[in-house]
Amino acid sequence: MDGNKTSSAQVIAEMIGMGFDYTDIMEAIKVAGPSIPSAVEHILNSTARTPKLHAHNGRKKTVLRKQPFRSCRQVRQSKIFDHFHSNDAKEESPQMGVDPNPIVLSEPFEAQDLDIAYDWEQRVSLLMQKHFGFSSLKTFQKEALSAWLAHKDCLVLAATGSGKSLCFQIPALLSGKVVVVISPLISLMHDQCLKLTRHGISACFLGSGQPDDTVEQKAMGGLYSIVYICPETVLRLIEPLQKLAESHGIALFAIDEVHCVSKWGHDFRPDYRRLSVLRENFSASKLKSLKFDIPLMALTATATKRVREDILKSLHMSKETNVVLTSFFRSNLRFMVKHSRTSQASYAKDFHELIQVYGRKQNMTGNEKYFISDDSDHVSNSSDASSISDTDSVSPDDNQDDYAYKDINIMHSGNTDDFLTGRELSVDFLENDVDAFQSVDNSDVTCGEFCVQPAHKEWELSETIDPPKKPEGRLKFLKKPLEQGPAIIYVPTRKETLRIAKYLCKFGVKAAAYNAGLPKLHLRRVHEEFHENTLEVIVATIAFGMGIDKSNVRRIIHYGWPQSLETYYQEAGRAGRDGKLADCILYANLANKPSLLPSRKSEDQMKQAYIMLSDCFRYGMNTSCCRAKILVEYFGEDFSHQKCLLCDVCIDGPPQRQNVKEEACILLQTIGAHNECNNYLDCSYDDDIHFHSKHRGLRERPNLQILVGKIRQQFQKFLTTDILWWRGLARILEVKGYIGEGDDKSCAAECAFLCDLISSFPPYNCRPMFRQNTWSQQNWDWNL
Ligand SMILES: Nc1ncnc2c1ncn2[C@@H]1O[C@H](COP(=O)(O)OP(=O)(O)OP(=O)(O)O)[C@@H](O)[C@H]1O
Ligand SMILES: [Mg+2]
């Protein structure tokens, strides 16, 4: 950006903060130049000389000034322009800071002042410049704000890292009323409050993680511009919120991560479903002083069409809801899938590169306090690993005051002292524990203050960039080495977070485990050090992720199958938020279908979970279609780019075509023969994946492994064929509707149909293919 322009914008923003009128500022800058003292002097002098009315379009307009806090203001919601009444100074917040220079934009506009539409964007631009250091809204942000200005509900669907938060933060700044944000994780609320505070906007969060009892009362008195609340707490605070709406005014209810509303989504949270209370209790018909319902703004980066419909219905959003839909495509993310058994034996091979990037065994001093074990297991099966002796490890930090680190050292050293429960806190103690979003209380971090520390010297943050879109530019982009920045490794179980963190620390990587079972103090510390760029690698369960906004994350590694593509894309979305190239690598055992992690789900939800898991498997098995295309089309987007030119499939190209007619016919016949023997009139099969164990007994469908065994016995030439190859073929046949996997998806065809098909079977390619979640045949890539 042009330096002069920037400084002018800064002068304007500062002066608006001081209470000057925009027109006066512009005039003063024109005469006295973009300097605050000169411009201020100019205005003050000219005002002293000629007191004037601030004419605007022929109508009288009041001079801007800071206004005192009015606790019991009459709610004024009668006109669209009322969103623009003055912003009250907020009292200093001991919890989350204060807006030191509240912007006072102007007195409320008259309804007939049509010029409002003309300059609201300019006002927003100034506010953004002042608070965030950037000045232009993205198109989708403009659309969302326009909906709010029109008192309309709005559903915002935009990619991870695209800037959804701004859509609900700006209304608080513009209107001076409170914006209530419903958010699923305390850690996320804490993160956002911290950021807002740093940007001079008062904010607080309410819920089980709020240690200060007085904050709730202050929030209900309108003291904070933005109030983050977990859904459980909203339900408890309906009455105080109604009072707040009638006194100070509530500009908007924003429901962040709104996919949590839907049981067809990936993070269903039952309390989100009860948020329809917002529409019922904050409507004009319920609160007489309101002329319009308080608008709802629902936001997410991961919602399929079905989830979107569910959101609109469950929250009782208005029929005129504006749906703001942007591309889900993240053009700087390089997606890759690598086959790995993801067991301890694979660590050396799989983390070799990571260790090369982050490891510093030569420089280790013995005083570093990361999660380092003093035992020396599982480093034997790689050349790299075997070169590391016990003395390469750093001894645990002895600082007894450092509670969190002491905890981890206890875990790794096998010390039987227990700091919490009297039981040994060992890796075994957390065995098979998986994290799920059950309630805010048990999967969150209690809050405390994060202190602002100097950033990691090597990782000084630079400007956010727009990744190139044209093929030539993208190819150049791809050739650049990854810049420096931290990595997050997602694993399915708590135990693995500890195991992998421990493994990496052995090689001098500054790594830490993060899962909901670990002490809160430790989790807070990890969070903090991650944001300060002190930690290089976080090994986490799903407890770490949603909404985390750190610009320079360079690698997201999923070590083991995610449970859904939504979760996968959400977590991958933590990478490259600065627009620079970032890697999203999935290491998964392609030879085995993934299994569902234990959770408390209804039968219906289990079926859905099973379908989502199968979609993940297909994503992993895919070798012919651009991975970014699969991901964005999964969310119902028509991927205009066709290819991202970055992912492994785009780079490596699809495998060679083969005519598999013979093998396909043999597989179909073998399934048919098996089912005929069992008097079973369909052509489905089982592939060792069940969403419910009780179904096993009811079925006599052939297992793919048994079928392949039969084929190998019968046909010498297939004796050495790999089960993975047959699985790929089975996927193709399934995609084309010839066979159905043994679950309740009702894809099965009848035997007679099967016989017809065998005789007319065309020579299909042997490329494992991905099936769209839409189940619509038209959307499938036939790839013939
Ligand atoms: N108009 C804008 N211009 C430049 N940067 C912006 C703009 N709007 C937002 N940003 C920046 O984009 C980053 C990501 O914003 P935010 O956390 O709101 O993303 P998000 O869409 O909520 O992502 P997620 O789905 O992961 O929660 C922030 O650091 C923010 O400052
Ligand atoms: Mg967000």
C-alpha cells in the first residue's frame, strides 16, 4: 500500500477516535496535510473562528464527540440506521482489557438520511484501519454486514481463515450496542477476546471457564462491546440478556462454528440445537421495545448442504435469511495422502522430514523444558533414529515451580508421584482415551491471561499474501520452499499425542502434547507458547483446533484417519492463514478401512458417522482426482478450477489405466456365488467396517478378505495380488453402483441385475475413485 495513503488513513482513524467529524478531518488534511497536530490545530482554529453547522446533504448533522456511558439508554431499534448510533465508552475490563479510544462515529442517523448507505463502508474502513490495521472489507464480509444493516438473519459459509469473525465484530463497533457471540470452546473464546483486547475492543467471555464472577454482571450491564458465551450459558442467561437488549441494546447474536447445531455435522453439540431460544426470546413480538427481531448471524467453514438446511431450521432463522456463500477453496494448501501403518514402528520413516526441519539435537543444552523423555524406547528402526544415543536426549526440566512441565516429566519418567488424583499419570493411564466435543467443561482450557511475549526470532511474521490463481503463477508458487513456522500433528487418541510428542522431543524438536485429559495449566501453557512461536510442533487430538487463528502454521499432519472430511478440512484450515504455501498431509493406513472412535451417538448419528468415515476413506484412496476439488465439492461447491495444481494427485498425475474387466467380473461373480449359496439376494459385501457390532451377526455378507482369498485359490494368476488392489477395484464397482458395501446405505442391487451387468461390463480403469457425498451419480467422475 502507498505510504502516504496509509498515514492519511491512520490520521483519520486517530482523529475519529478523538471525536472529530469525518468531513472536518478530510478538510483539515487537505489544508494542513496528513499530520495529526496540524489537522487538529486547523479544525480547532477554524471552529474558534467560525462556529459552523456540519451540513450534510442539506441536513443538520451533530458534531462528533465522545459520549458518557449511559447505562439505561432507551433501546432504539426502529430504523435500519439506528445501527449507527454512537458507541458508548466501555468501562475498563479487568479481565479482557478495554477499548482505550472508543470511536464515536456520529449521532444516530435520521431514517430519511439516505446517505447512510453511501458511506457505511467508508466508516467500516476507518474502524478497521484503526483497530485491525487493514481497511478493505472482503466481498462476503460486505454481504454479511449488509444483511445485518437490513435487520436480516444471515448464514455465512466461508473458508477457514477467510475472516468470518470480522462480520460480527464490526457491528459492535458501528452500532455501540453489544454483540453476543455464541462459541463452542472456551479456548476459542479466550483466543478471540485476547485478540480483540489487543486491538482496543472491549470483550469478555462467559461460561464455566470464566474465573471472575463479576464479569457476567458487567457484561449484562453492557460494559463490553463483544460478549462471548458458550451455548449452555446462553440458555441460563436469557432473562439478563433480554434486559440488556431493552436497556443497552443487542446489535446481533452471532453463532460461530454453527455446524455444531447439526447432528449431520462433525461436531454436534446438543446445546447448540437449543439456540432456537434466541429467535423466540429476542423477537419484536416478545420484547415490545424492539421493532425488529435481533438478527442472527450464523457462521461456519464446514457445512454440507444438508447441514446448512438443518442449521436454518434448527435455529428458526427467518425465511429471508441471506445465505452468504464463498468458495471453500484454500488455494495455498498443498494436500497430500501418504500410506502409513501409523504405528510406533512408522514414526522414524514418517517423521524423518519433520525432524530434519525442526530437530536440533546438536544444539540441545539439557536445560530445555519440552516434553522430553529420559527413557530410550522405539528409536531403533531407522538410520536416523539409530544414530541417536541416550545422551542425545535432554533431561527433564527440574524446575519444580513449573507445574505443567513437571506433570509431563512425571508422565514420561514413570515417577509414581501423582500430582492430581493419587493415581500414576502415565501414558497407560490415558490409553485409548479419545477426545470428543462433549461439553465445554470437560474438553476445554480454563482461562487465564496470556502475556504478550516477543515472537520466535526466526519466525517473525510478515504480511499476509494472496496466493496466485493462474497456472504459471501457481507452478512457481509450488516450487518455493515452505517458509518457517510451526506444525500441528492431529492424532486420534490422547495416548498418541504423548507418544509422538515424546518421540519428537528426543530429536530436539520443541514439541508438546495437547489433549483434553491433560492438566489445564499445561494446555494453557501450550496454547500460549504456540501463539508466541516458542513451540514448533503440537501433537493434538481434536481438542485443539476449531477457530484457532495463527497465521504462520506451515504444516498440518493428520496421523491416522480423521472421522470426517469436515473435521479434516476444519483442522487442515489451521494451515497457511497468511496465504503462503502450507502442507496438509494425511498419513493413513490405506490397507485398512478406518474405524469409528467410541462416542455416545444415537443409531441415526452412527449411520451418518459411518458415511462420513467412508467418505474420508475414499478421499484417502483417491488417486485420480485433485484433492482440493474433492474437498470443496464435498461441501457442495462447484470447483471451477478443476485442479489445484498443488496436491499430490495434481503433481504426480493419476496412475496408468488398466483394463480390469476380467478382474471385475471375477469379483462380481464371486460375490454373487457367495450370496447365492447363502440365499442372499443382493450383491453387497463387507469390508471389515461396522458402525454397530450387533449388525455383524445379522449379516452373511462375504467379507472382502474372504472373497479375495477365494479368488486367489481359484485363479493362480491372482495368487500374489494385494488386498489393497482388490479394495480399489471394489471401490470402483461400488461407485458405479454394481455392488454395495455391507452397511445400511442401501446401495445393494439384486442378483438378476448383477448377471446382466456382468455380461455388459465395460473395460473400466483401475483407479480407486472417490464418491461424492451427494450420492448423485451425475456428480461422479467416471474417469473412463
Ligand atoms: N478484510 C480483511 N482484510 C485482511 N485481513 C483480514 C480481513 N478480515 C479478516 N482478516 C484476517 O483474517 C484472519 C482470519 O480471520 P478469522 O479468524 O476471522 O477467520 P475465520 O474465517 O473465522 O476462520 P475459521 O473458520 O478457521 O474460524 C485474521 O487474522 C484476520 O485479521
Ligand atoms: Mg472463526
